Amino acid sequence: MVDFLDLRRQHALLRDRLASACERVMARGSFILGEEVVLFEEEFASFLGGGHAVGVASGTDAITLSLMALGIGPGDEVVVPAFTAPPTVVAVCRSGARPVLADIEEGTLNLDPAEAEKVSGPRTRALLPVHLYGNPAPLPDLIQLCEERRLFLLEDACQAHGASLEGRPLGTWGACGSFSFYPTKNLGALGDGGMVVTGDAGLAARVRSLRDYGRSGQHLLDEVGLNSRMDELQAAFLREKLPSLERWNRRRGELASRYLRGIEGLPLQVPRLPTASRPSYHLFPVFTPRRDELAAYLRDRGIGTAVHYPLPIHLQPAFSFLGHRAGDFPRAERAASRALSLPLYPELRDEEAEEVVSALRDFFS
Ligand SMILES: Cc1ncc(COP(=O)(O)O)c(C=O)c1O
């Protein structure tokens, strides 16, 4: 048996540290926006090389709050890729802005700058590329488009903790970056959590207020915000895990190289990386028109897989109000019909990865 993901392995190794973090928070008796959140924000900002970090309740809220803090809302449009995790688009809708979909690049499977340009219009205020699977989106071209059209760049870095492009951490390229600490992420909490990162102190202050009802003083509200605070327990757990993130990402990279070597010559595609990319290896998807057949074969051999993501955004019922039809974003549709993620997490053993490779080779033999 090779599980797609087994979070118990990581937590068994960290059990004592996590238990003492929990004790520490209980002993202090402060559970919301206390010392742990402040310290985790500082530590995460310094992990990304500086700037400001604001802890929030989830990655989805991190995106919504970033848009709200930039004054983007009803009447505005935000360009998003037609192939992403649905919460990227949910977050835009929650801000009141309208998501405008653009197709992905054939090779990287991330937002295509040429398509983003085509759908940008007078109401467009921002581009929201997603570093899908932890692979960098084509940021230099997207930034150029933002400069030409005077748009904000916001990064959905929810799958990209510790990844970089041209030596610069993902999440720090635009006006702000959003991270998720959903338990399955490269840096996962024992519950929900998220972070907004920005180099702009004023923007960070606005997110701090908006995550806390819109408060500017104990009993003073400047505007209507959300209740989206990171809680002390999650911050304490994440502080225990952050020092291991680099090592975990390296191990993910080793396993990804093992898979790449193992599947050489097989009719499986993998996403192309922009030059000078350092991915986070959040997921390891392969692409084949025989996806469902392959998934069933691997399941019969005791190997877990997952599909990220089976429906492109325009074919999700929730987004039917955007008025799209099948055929509108052919590259997104093709990716959604072919993607299959293989098991990839730091505690996966070499023998298990080899078992996956053997099964793949047998399937295509
Ligand atoms: C690309 C992407 N964006 C946004 C999110 C939303 O994050 P969360 O689940 O923490 O709200 C996720 C994770 O679920 C994600 O993978």
C-alpha cells in the first residue's frame, strides 16, 4: 500500500514539540492574536527574506483580504487562470469583484500572459496568477503587463511555500502574496490558517485591521472587515514546523527527481518550469489522456492518487454566472481531463516511490 498522503507520519515525528506548543498556549491563556501569531508572522516574513506578514484564518481569506485592502471590490475585475483550485476564484467573488478567466499556458499550465492581456479591460484592477503545484507562474511577463495596464499583481502562493523564481521567493513579487496553511500544504497547520505577505507597511496595517472586523482601536471600527484571525494554537504549531520547511521541500525535490528519472520515456507529460525556477514540489502531477484508467490501475496495485483538478473553473456550477461554456478554455479543459497527482510528501519512502514508478512502467508496457 502506498497512500497518496499520510500526514500521521510527520505528526508522529513532531509529536512532543507540538504537544509542548499546545501546553505553552494553554499556560499563557491567550488564544487569539497573541504572542505566537506575532512571532510566527515575524518568522514567516523573515523566511521570505523580509517584508510584512499578517496571519489570517485561511488561504482563501488571505486572497479576499488582500483584494479588500487594495480597495478592489464591486465593479472591479480580477484576472484569474481558468485552471486552479476553486478557492482562488471563491476568494475573488467574496471581495465583491468579478473574476475574469484566462486560459493557461500550454507548457507551464499557469496563467498565460497573452491570454491575460486579451481579457483585461477598463474594469480590470489586478492579475491573480496561481503558482499551481508549487511551480512558478511566468511572473516577469505578468509584471510587464501589470506595468503597462497599471494593474496590481497578487500572487496565489497557497501551494508555493519556499519556492522561488530567479532567486526571489514566490509570494513576494507583487503587491501582496497569499499563503495557505491547510494541513496538506508544504507547511500545514493542524487546522486552517493563512497569511498575507507584502512589502508595503500601509497595506499590511490595513489587512491587520480588516482581519479583525475592521478595527482600528479596541472599540473603534474604521470599516467593515471580516473575522479572519489566525489563532494562537495554529501559529504555535506552525512555528514548530517552519524550521523544517526547507528540508521537507528538499526531500520533495529528491522524490520528484526520482519520479522524473523513473518515468523517462513513458507517454506522460509533466509541467514545464520557467528558467531559474525552484518549485516547492507541492504536488507531482502527470498528464495522460488515459488518466482514469491509470488511476484505477494504480488503485488496484494499492497506490493512492488524486486529481488536481478534475473541473476547470468555467465548468464548475458555482461559476456558471460567468456565462462560459465547454470549449471556452481548451488548455484548461485538457489539463483537467488529464491530470493525475502521484504520492509526494517528505515522509514518503524511496521504496514507496520506486513502487509507484514500477507500477507506472508496468501500466505502459
Ligand atoms: C491554489 C490555492 N488557492 C487557494 C487555496 C485556499 O486555501 P485555504 O484552503 O487555506 O482557504 C488553496 C488551498 O486549498 C489552493 O491550493
